[in-house]
Amino acid sequence: MKIAFFDPFSGASGDMILGSLIDAGLPLNTLKNELSKLQLGGYQIRVEGAGQHGIHGSRVVVDVTEDVHSRTWSQIREMIAGSTLDEEIKTAATAIFERLAIAESKIHAAEPDTVHFHEVGGVDAIVDICGACIGLALLGIEDVYSGPPQVGSGFANSAHGIIPIPAPATAELLANAQVAIARPLPAMQDNPAELLTPTGAAILTTIATFERPAFVPTAIGYGFGQKELPWPNALRVWIGEVDDAAEGDGEIVLETNIDDMNPQFFELVSERLFAAGALDVWLTPVTMKRGRPATVISILSPASKQLTLENILVTNTSTLGVRAIPVTRVKAARSFETVATRWGDVRVKLRSWNGRVIDVAPEYADCAEIASRLDLPVREIWNEAHRIGESFVGRKS
């Protein structure tokens, strides 16, 4: 299984996260093509080579020509929902902004839908958040991890005036996710600066598990921030593979029986569980005492996400309790390749076991997009992509 581990030794911001992924191998042109699906104009994205203290990497710069600095959460949600991005990317980006809206609403004593994002509502922040979700998907990352972040100290100017560092939204995000904060180095105490931004905190607290797994590194990227500091102001990302046999460690199944809730609500509950880190969610119809029909909602989850997912279940359903069952899971490794059909490129998922590819499956979303655009049966695109993709079977993974 392919993972990303973020090492925020100098904090993290949206552009640093995106820069680290590009430095680790994310193709810039492919990223630009995906970002164009947002229908968000008035900007250009470019990448500069950057280096500090003997470390070299990439710095992302978003040049904004036309901007609206203040957008509500509902406006951003509609923008993402109306785009042609893949559903998994929409779900992840929406979850990040939703988490940020909840934090901001508590600080400003307002409803989440009416919260105005100022710095985070600008074009550059939207590009950073959506770009990070796109980048992880394009790199085939299945799980994301992070070390404890440095947050910085001192004060900063904002749309609301002078505020303490970490910014109130950053602090709220960390508290809500119960994230351990790294002890500042002596040099950081002598040089106050904002290291972890609200955008960086929102991305990491939404998509990452804050622990370091055992993995084999395959690529490393450094995303540099805009500030020059007495230490390397960069975010390091490790891309790696988790051994098949090690993937079952530390997982649980959460379950609860629901017999008194509108079944239409399960769709949103499932989306929120997936966005918060659930590995799988499934519904099972059952019959309870006195013949009452009910639904068992089951969640496969890393043990580290138990409290977060239990909170989603209790606050978003009518449950009175949740069962937690430790499980062991053995998983085949997965990776992605792109094949060229006569109608266009299609991503295929490769399933591997004991170091060899044993199966291939075309991505339905890619096949459906081509089928819709060319008015063809989706099975024709799927069958050809599958036939071409079978050339990977038997290869070393």
C-alpha cells in the first residue's frame, strides 16, 4: 500500500504541502489540468527551485490576478460540488473546508455556513487545498500520516487585526483533532514566526493520522515556504510502501444498530466517516427484537481514528452506543498505472501480492468520462483498458 508521511519540522502551509508533493514526483502539468476542473480563474500556478541550509526542493507560487478574498463556506462548497473533479477529490476537499468552517464558526460565534473565510477564502488557498487532494490522488496515495507539527510563536496581522500564533483557527483545529504539538527548538523560541497556518492545519488534521508507520521509502520531497528563517523552512514528505503483512496492525471495526433514523441520512454519515479516515463503511439490514427492521452501520478504521469516528457516529446518527472490535487485516498492495486506449488515457488499479501484480482493474470514473464525452458504451472503454492493462499482470510490483 502506498502512503505519504509528512514531517512538519518547520510547520506546514497549503503551498508547502503542495510543493512537497510536486518535489516528490507530482507532475505540474497534470495538476494544472485537474485544477482547471474547478472553473476558478484569475491565477497562475508555478514552481520555483528553492534551497536553504544545503537542502533543495520546490516552492509553489500562486500568482493571483483577480481575487475575492472573502468567501463563505457555502460558496466554496458549491464551487467544489459543481466542478468535474473526481468524487474522491471532491469529498476530501469538502471535508477539509468543512473542518475549517466548524473551527472558524466556534471562534466567531457564527453558523458554519455563514462563516466568511478571509485569507483561506482566497484563490491561492483554494488552489492549495484542492491541489493537495488532487496531488495525493494522482500519486496513488492510499493513507496519509504526519508527525507532530511545529506551530510557531509570536503575533501576526490578520483581517481581524493582530492575533497570537498559532492563529485561533489553527489552535482550534489542533484541539479538535487532539493532535500532539512538537516541542519548539531553541532557535524557534528566539525567532517567533507562524509555522503552521490554518490551511496547513486543516489539510493535515483532516487527511492524516498522526503517527509514523513502518514503511519502505520510495521518494522524498521538500516543499519550501515563503519565509527565510534560521533553519530550513520546508515541509518534508516521504512517499513509501507499507508491507502487505504489516497492514493489519492496529485496526478496529466500529458498529452500531440504528432502528429509528431516516435511512436517507446514511449517505452523508458515510461520506463524513470516509473523509475522517474510515477505511471502509458498510450497511447491513437486520431484524431486531419484536421484529423491528434496523440497519447495522459498520466502519473499518485505524485504531488511532476511533475517537474521531465515534464522535461522528454519535453526533450524526440516533445511536445510543458504539461497539469497538479489534481486528487483524491482511491486504494486497495496490498501485496505479495509466494505459492509452484509442479514445484516451485511463488509469488502472494494479493488485499485487508477494511482490507481483496479480490483477488489474480500470478506473470506472475515467471510463465513464470518456464514454459520456464520446457517447459510447462504457463497457467498450472498460474492456479495452482492461485488455491493455493485463500486460502488467505477473510483473514485479
